[in-house]
Amino acid sequence: MVVEESVEEEEAGEEEELSQTEEEVVEVEEGLQIEEEAGEEEELSQTDEEVVEVEEGLQTEEEASEEEEQTEEEIVEVEEGLQTEEEASEEEEQTEEEIVEVEEGLQTEEEASEEEEQTEEEIVEVEEGLQIEEEASEEEEQTEEEIVEVEGLQIEEEARDEEELSQTEELLEQVEKRSEEVAEEEDIEEEAVTEEEEVPEVEPEEPEALEMVETEEIEDLAADVVEEVVELAKEATEKLVEPTSEQIMVQEEVPAPAEEVTVEEVSDDIPASKASAEVEETTPSGSASRDRSHIEETLRLATAEPSREFVDALKKLQHVYHTAIKPLENAYKYNELRQHEVSDAEITSKPMVLFLGPWSVGKSSMINYLLGLHDTSQQLYTGAEPTTSEYTVLMHGEKVRNIEGIVMAADSSRSFSPLEKFGQGFLEKLVGIEMPHKLLERVTFVDTPGIIENRKQQERGYPYSEVCQWFIDRADLIFLVFDPTKLDVGLELEMLFRQMKGRESQIRIILNKADSLTTQDLMRVYGALFWSMAPLINVTEPPRVYVSSFWPQDYNPDTNRDLFKREEISLLDDLNQVIENRLENKIAFIRQHGIRVRIHALLVDRYLQTYHEKLGWFSDPQEVFHDIVSDPDKFYIFKSILAKTNVSKFDLPEPEAYRDFFGVNPPGGFKVLSSYCGWTGGCLLEKIDKAITDDLPALLSSLAEKREAKEEAAAEAKEKPQNRWRRQ
């Protein structure tokens, strides 16, 4: 045991010695590390100072090199200026030499013109026989056709090349000289004719020989005249192709008779207007016209007459409105809240298609294309600048005529009589056009002024936003048109989108003039349009954008013709659906209107009941009603209405609307709903409930049944395929 204890003591002593030695080693190592770190810091500071000195030296060297480069650039610029001065002096010398050459050429042309004058005098003396005149006229007609062909080819070739300024100036000078020479030729011809009349006739000795000589001379002279006319045509076409600003200044000084003479030389028997028209037909002024047969097929214009069932359903709809909805609407003055009066003319009116969008995006051109009005007297005026400043309503009529806005508002048989409330300033901007057209028998188009973002609404002279709201509320389809150059969104367009909230299903966004872009640019423009429209349309799914070009000219080459055609047919299908479902849309509109009138009557009745409950013997009636209107939530006005059946919280109007409503209409002018009940007539609230829940849905279902019966009858009328294996 003693030995074990001694061994343990020795081990403990050794462990203590080891721990002491380890502590000493650690202290030594820490001391070495501290010394090394101090040495490294000193070395780093020295190296940093050396680096700073080196960088300063490099900066001074770079600055010196930059100064040297600047001096070298200045020297180079001075040398280039001297070279340009020398080149300018050489060009001036060349232009002087060219002017001298032009003057010499003009002198030779004057001598040639004198010879031509002599030949023309001989032509006047020779052209006495009728046969010679007929031959000359036939030759001139042939030359005219050749000239027209030559002009078309020359215009096509010269349109691809750019003319230099020196060449255009020379040509203009030659045209001036030539016009003067032609004017002198006319004077000489007139003098020759007068001299011919004074000279006595001499009988020819040998008529046959003279006739042979005369015909040979006429043929030679006619060939010379043809060559001259061709040269004149070349000069005229060169003058017409891409004139510069200097050419325009010189052309203003050219006398007018020169143009008249050239026209007479080209065509003696054909008027100038016809000749110019023939030249325009031969020149590639534009692409060919587009085929419009798919418009009639898609819109089914051949069967545009309304059926007997359609007329009967309209009469039933009018009866339901006048007996169930109109009395409650008048009793609680709904028109002063919504400013939307439904008249018989609006119920029987055709579907309205409203065209909205920025200025000069093709709204009027699209209407002209759909109606086929291009190159007619009835076409809407179009242009690159803001052209449409009026609201143009295109309707069907027995004959073509224009109707002033004042007349349209005064006519109660039309659906535009409520527009009179916007003032005479707006009625002056309202224009109606009636014309006999198959498409206008089924729909009404409304062309609106373009949206201009840099102009205040007060400058239009009428409440633009309120007028747009009126048309938006009555439109069955809204075409919102854009083009690749006008994709920005301003205050007016943002205001229109706020007014169209809740009508997203009626909006069709159109990207017009799509054939003016390449495929890559079209994709970028399409994305940019979605980017600008996204914050304005409050729907979860993206809107449909129709990409095409709506005007009568054919699509530009190397574009997506098939895509544009399919997009156009899709848009026409949407328009046809609106036309086919016009009666269903009318019934749905009247039912929606009835729901709003019912909610309005319930709210007014609840305001009156609360007012009578809170009114005491000694309280002020105005203060009591003011407290109720200013804070309706305190008295549970709207919450009590939501407890009724067939009332949605999303259909409730804003409380601020009733502040304005009761500010104009005091509560003493209304009665509670229970007072509108009688023993024989029943209650107004019950009638409108019955119309909303029973009558109007039954009318819709009857229309659906009749349509299905027609489709089944049409299917049965078709010939069934015969079974050739069946025993006869």
C-alpha cells in the first residue's frame, strides 16, 4: 500500500511539472506571436508608405501623358480643319466647272429647240388631211401608253435611290429653261397658224408624189416628237421623286403654263384628270384592297330582319318595366341618384358599340372598314393628326343624311334625349349620321374624340368624363383601340378605366396597325401594352387583346397575315354574339336596373323609419336627419338592408351618395314603402320583387327554349345521310 501511495505521489508530481512546463511553453509562444505581429505591422506600414509614394508617381506620369495626348489631338484637329478647307476649295472649283458645262449644254439645247420649231412649222403645214390626222392620233395614243409605262417604271426605280443636291439643281434649271422654250413654241405655233390662214392655196402639180413625201416627213417628225415627249416625261418624273427643300423653293418660281403644256403633249384627246388617274393606277401608290367577304359571313348580314318572336319579347319587356319597375323608380326619384333614366327608346334601341382610345389610332378608319365607307362620300374623315372632335353616332336610315345634336336630343323617339342635360356646348359636338346599311340595321356605332393627355378637360367646353360615363353605361360593347405609337397611360385614360369598372366583360382591347411592325417589334409592343394596362384593369385573368390592322388596304408583306386575319374574325365573332344576344342583354340590363331601384327604395325607406323613430317632441328635425345621414353606420342603416333577401353588399351604393341625394331632396318629400300598398293594386315592393325573381327570368327561359326549338328544326331540315346497306 505504501508503494502504491508513493507511486501515486510521484505521478501527481510529474503531472504538476508537466502542467508547469506547458504553461511556460504557452507563455513563450504568446510572447513570440506578439513580437511577430509587431514586426509585421511595422513592415506593413513601411510597405503602405512605399505604395503611396509609387501611386503618386504614377499619377503624375499619367497626368503628363494626358496633357501630351491633348496637345496631339489639338494638332490633329488643326490639320483636319486645314484639309477640310482644301477639300471645300476643290469642291467649289468642281462646281464652277460643272456650271460652265451646264451652260454649254443649255446653249446646244437652245439650238436644238430652234430646229424643233422649224420642224413643228412644217408639221402644221402638212396636217391638213383627215387621214393623216387619224394616223397621228393613233400614234399619239400609243406613245401615251408607252409614256405611262415608262413613267411608272422610272418612278419605281428612282424611288429607291437618293438624288444628290447638285443633280437636282441642274434638273430644275433645265425644267425652267424648257418651260420657257415650250411657251415660246406655243407662241410660234399660233403665229404659224395665222400665217397659214393668210397664205393663198396653191394647187399641187403632182399630188401623188407630194402625198408620198408628206407621209415620209410626217413619220419622221412623229418619231422626233415621241422622243421629245419621252424626254419630257423623264424630266417630269425626276422632278416628282423626293424633292429636297431647295427644290421646293425653286419649284415655286416655275411658271404654271409648263405643267399645262406637258399634259397637253402627253394627251391631246384625254382630259388631264383622267390622264393623272391613269398614271396613279400604274404607279405603286399603295397596296391592293382587302377582301371584305368574311365580314358579311361572320356578322350574317344576309339575315338581318328581326323575327316575330323578337318583337313580342320586346313588348313583354316594356310591359314589365312600366308596371313593376317604373312606379317605384318615380316614387323614390332614382334618376337623381344614378342619373340613368330608362326610356322606351332605350329598351327598343339597337346594341351600341363604343369606340374609345387615344387620338389617331384608327377608330374612324375601323368604322369605315367595317361599313365599307372608304372612297365614298359618307366616309368618316381620318388623318394622322387629331381629326375627330365630335361624338359621331352612325345609325340606320332610309337615306343618307346628317342630324345635328340639338335635333337628336329633342327627338324623344331616340335614345339620346337625356344628353340634353350636358348643355348646348356638348350638343354642338354631337353629330348623327343615318345611312341605309345592313350592319347598321343590327347595331349602332359611336365614334368618340381621341384621348389627349396634355389637355385639360375644361378646354373641351363640356364635361368630358360625365359624357363618357353616359355612353359607357349604355354601351353593349366597348372597343378600346391602341396603336404601337400610343401605349402610354395618362389621366384621361385612367379616369376612363375607373368609369368602366364592373364592365370588364364588355371591353375589347385592340392593338391596331399591327402589320406596320416586324414580328420581334410586335412582341415587344404587345408586352408593353400589357405592362401599361395591368394597373388599370381590376381582374384576375389577363384581358384579351386583338392584334390586327383594321383598314381596307391589304396587309403589308412579310407580316403575320394569317394571324391578323384570325384575330379580326375573332373580334367580329364577339360583335356578332352581342348582336345575336341583344334581347337577352336587354333583359339582363332591365333586371339589373330593377335590383338597383329596389335597393334604393329600401334604403330611403330605412332612412325615413330611423328619422321618425329618433324624432322627439322637442328635437330639431333638421339636426336629427343630419345626424342620421352623416353617420348611417351608427344607426345600422346599411346593415339592416343586408338582412333583406336578394340584396348583396356589393350592390350597395356609397353612403356619400345619399348625403348629396338628401341634400337636394328633403325627407318630407318621400313616403315609407308601406304607404304604397293598396287592396287592388298591391304593393310596389312586391311587384318589383316578382319582376326580378319571376317575370324577367321566365322571359329569358322562353327565349332560350324558342332558340333551341329553331336549332332542332334546322337540324332536322337537313338531309340525313342514306344508309346504302339498308334494305329498300
